[in-house]
Amino acid sequence: EIVLTQSPAILSLSPGERATLSCRASQSVSSYLAWYQQKPGQAPRLLIYDASNRATGIPARFSGSGSGTDFTLTISSLEPEDFAVYYCQQRSNWPPYTFGQGTKLEIK
Amino acid sequence: EVQLVESGGGLIQPGGSLRLSCAASGFTVSSNYMSWVRQAPGKGLEWVSVIYSGGSTYYADSVKGRFTISRDNSKNTLYLQMNSLRAEDTAVYYCARVRDGNWFDPWGQGTLVTVSS
């Protein structure tokens, strides 16, 4: 089973700052990695798929990079609405889908 | 507009059964991979089950043998039959389309299942 480890668990930043979130896989997932944003009381929303492609309607300040085992989600300049929990997710043979434990991005 | 709306959650005693529904609009359920993902209170996301467009079904080890995923093509609706429920099944259950077989998009709003006596 492929395990995804996200770091840090909590990231405290101010609006306008740059956020860098990490997701590490226990073995290679090629580029089969996605990022989701979840706000309190809401369902998750797809941000990035195939490691670096923005989903429809996602602002350009969100970008994804990486391949193999190390991936990064970058938010270039934080807006107030970006403070949320972020999850990475991978696709493999079995189990077919797993998620990281999440990174909470909070206002400093 | 592509949309998913879940229903069927509620309070159920341990050992009981519940069926969740997920009504889709804006796309055809049977032409897509469809999945259930759950989130225990204050916890992260856990994949539960998937049904492929061809009809194959797969389950997480934690629910295998107790949960059954299915769909009704005439109603464009996805289901999750949950039997032998346990306290640890307490969670918000989300249905989601699995884009390209890989990514969950969109998600429904979720339905809360509470297993407690």
C-alpha cells in the first residue's frame, strides 16, 4: 500500500505570503497525484490533477509540481479564502485511491 | 451543471443497516467511475468504494463484505448499502465522480452517518 505523508501538519502564514505544501509518497506514483482544498463544513474541491494541471476554475496562484515520490502545492500569494485544509491523493493499483493526512493552512 | 446530491444518512444502532443515495445531474453515472469517500469527525479523507463504468466494484478492506456499491442507470443514481454498521463507520459520506478513473471531481455535499446506541 502506498502511503502519502503531508508536511507540515499545520502551516501558519499571513495573506499575501507564499505557501508551500509537501506530499511524499512511500513509493513512486509517477504523476498520478492530485490536490484538494476543503473548507469547514464543505466537501473537498479538486485543485490540481496529474501533479501539475489546474482543475477548471482554479486560480492561477495555485500550482503543483513534482513526480515520482515528492510533490509540492504552491500558493503564490495567499488570499483570505485560501485558508483551509489541503489533501493530496494518489492513484495506484491497490488500494486504488489513498489520501494524505492533510495540511491545515491557518492565518498567522 | 454537473452536480451530485447525497441522501440517506442518519442515526443508526450498531449492527444496523442503511442505504445512501447519490443523485447525479449533468452527466451519466453509468459512463463514469463513481466512488464513495468518507470522513470521520475531525479526521481526514478515506476512500470507501468504487464502481467502474463496466460494473466492476472494489472496496476498502475496512468495509469489504459489509458495504455494497451499486447504481441505477434509469435513475442516474449511485448507492451505498451499508450493513453490520460499527461505531467506527461514523462519518460524513461523500459520493464523487472519478475523472479519468483517477481524480474525484465533483463531490456531493455529503451525508452524515452516525452509528451509536
